[in-house]
Amino acid sequence: MGPTGGKNQTAQTTRQGRVAAVVMAVSGVLAIVAPWLTNIIGLPIRFEMLLYLIALAGFAWALVVTYQIWRKRRDN
């Protein structure tokens, strides 16, 4: 690993953390506004459940990414 290898790895880890944070925030907002959004548009309840599942998938993805970041930092 060269002299900039550690900095590049840190920048990549930081970027992954930021993306995970954005996904968590968007998932949370989606879960909160799902009932309001489906009511305003007049969609059936199944679309609200679909939005909840999308938010849940976002939370699960962010959990996996943050676990990978934690493991990577722990190994260094």
C-alpha cells in the first residue's frame, strides 16, 4: 500500500458512511410520510405497505453497510 493508500481508504469509508446516513434519513422520512402521501394521492393501503417495505429495505441496507464500515475500521 502506497503513501496515499490509507487516505484513499479513509475517504472511501467516509463516503460509504455518508451514503448510509442519507439512506437512513430518506428511509425514515419515507416511513413517516407514507400514510400522508397515500391519503393525499388516494392510493390503496397496499401502496402504503409497499412504501413501508421500501423504507425497511433501505434501513436493512444501511445496517449492512454500517456493519461493514465497523468491521473495516476494527480490522485497521
